[in-house]
Amino acid sequence: MKEKIILSIIYCLSITAVFGQVRYLTPLEMKEDLAYMDKYLRRWHPTYFDYSAKADMDKQYQNIVPSLDTALTPYQFRVKVKQIASKIGCGHIRVESSPKNKVTIDSALFLPFDIYLVENKMFIRKYLGKDSLLSAGEEILSINQVSAAKLIDTLSQIIMSDAFNTSHKTYLLEKMLFGYYYQVFGPKAQIDIEVLSIQQKNRTVSIKVPLRSVTYDPYLRNPIDSTQILIKGDGIALLKSNMDTTTFIIDINSFSGKRQRKTCRQIFKYLQKNKAENVVVDLRDNGGGNVLFGHYFLKYLVKDPFFGFNISRMPRPALLHPKFKAGFFERITPILLTLNPIQYPSKHGWNHYFPFIRKYKNHYDNKLFVITN
């Protein structure tokens, strides 16, 4: 329910492909843009200092400025801007080039492997090459002499997420490593990868980077086995397990979709009828969605008769600003919030409390397990 803000930086690009010609931005241009961005967001962004204190945000800008003493391409400057914007803790911010100069990535080079991250380590999930240079399960120690830990930290700095959320950054790195890698390090025709085999042997392999196919389908961490589906809705499904007849899996890919409440009612009715003793809620790769449906789902699980959530906001006329880019729903969200019956002021601003009453019919009271990534 956050207001969406698009941070639009005008990049003067003249690119025919990834290796096309670009105009360089002067230090003065970049510093003026950065100063304007800081001034603009301090005034208009509703939660600018909520997740990074003012002193920390000032330090972020101060640390970036010395790196702007030499001319950069608009693409390189975009990375600098994203490093600052990510500190705001607003997953709805986008740092984009102007539409007329956008770079298409249909012909861009890409890393020919899928990865997964575990405890700040990077592993091969699937190798997409036709040779056998890499194998699933091998640990990536470095790419082009940059350690995996350094890569994860550096690339995470340009990914936007809400508040202090890090699982979303992990999710996006696993899904689109090549996109973030080339934003920071630029396109490479060849990469050198140091890997640790499953047999604990080190080796370095050189891979000629292929073009990204427009039909390339990224790996899904959590594909549903269609033979296990008992009830299926938009973004939510009930699956039978391979363990026993009293254990079931509720797979929720998104908290947004058509008629999710109806599907939810069907699921818990089925669980009650079939005397479920164990329920696994699978939230892997769930990117969020409608907070109201999330709490509707909890009505079948929470034991307290009453529960709810609170939204605190500092009223600001940002939506009236002519440079604020937002859709119709985002513009009327503050008005919709004022229709909520429970409202009160506090030091955090104006509060809107949304109450819920637990479901007594078909309420689930047995063992519950939650899987996340």
C-alpha cells in the first residue's frame, strides 16, 4: 500500500546494442543531478529517513561524490544513483533512463548459469552451456577475480527492497544475476570463474558468454508438481504431500490474485474435512502483494479472537506535486486510508488500524510449518 515513486534520471544514451556509443556525463552534471535528487526526495518522499538516519543518508551522498570527479557513462552513473536510492528502504522506487533512450537487453550477453545463495555463498544451480565446464552444486568462489562474497554485497547495494528486507535481494540475485552483474561490471565477452567442485577441488574455467535468447526461461526455484494439486487458485494452491494423508502443503506464490479469498475458504474447508494434522505453508519466491489478503489468510491460523495491523504515515502533499509520477490508485490511496474507521494520531504520524476477527469455522489448530527463502 506504499505510494509508488519512480525516480527518473534522464540519461542521454545513443546505444545500438550493448557495445554502442554513449555520451559521457561531466562531473558537474552528475553532481548537480545528485544534489537535486537529494533535495527533491528529502522534501517529498514520505519515509526518506525511516530506515537510514539523516546522518547515514548524508554520508551516503558524501561517499559517492568523490567518485564523480571523472566523467562516467549514464549507465555507470545510474549504478551510483541506485546505491543511494536503495538505502531509502522503499521497494517501489525505480531508477530508470528516459523512455526514448532505454536500452533493450534482448540481445545482451548473459551469464550462462542459474545460481542459488546460501549463507553469503554462491552455488551453481543449473549450467546452461552445451559443454560440461560447470556442474550443478559447485560453489562459485569468484567471477573475474571478484570474490562471490564481494559480488553478493556489491550487487545487493543496487537492489531496491522495503525496509530492511534482504530476502527480496536474494530472490532477485538468484533470478537475474546477469542483469545486476552487467549493470555494475559492464558486458563481458568472456568471464573467468573460479569454482570449488563437490569433491573440494579448485579450478578456474573461462567461458565465452553467449547472447541472451529472447526465449530464455529463468529457473523457477519452486515449481509445482501438477500431480500434487488438490485445489488451485490464482497465486495459491493446496497440494498433497508425499509423507502421509494428514500432511498438506499450501503454496502461496503471491498475495494478490483473483478470488484468492474464495480459494482460501475452499482450502481450509478441505483441511477440516480431511482432518489435517500438519500443514506446510510454502512462501518461497513469494514477492508479497495485498496486505489485506495476507491477513485474511491469517484469520484461519491466528488463535487470538482479534488481531490486526497498523499503518503509520506522515501526511504530505507529495501526490499534488507535478513531478510525482503515480497511477490513479496510488494517488487516491491516502483518501482511501481516511475511510478506515479506526484512526488516531501519535508521534509516528497519523495511524490507520485495520482489525480482523479470527475465523472459527474451519479454523486450523494443528501443527504449522512455514518455508521461506
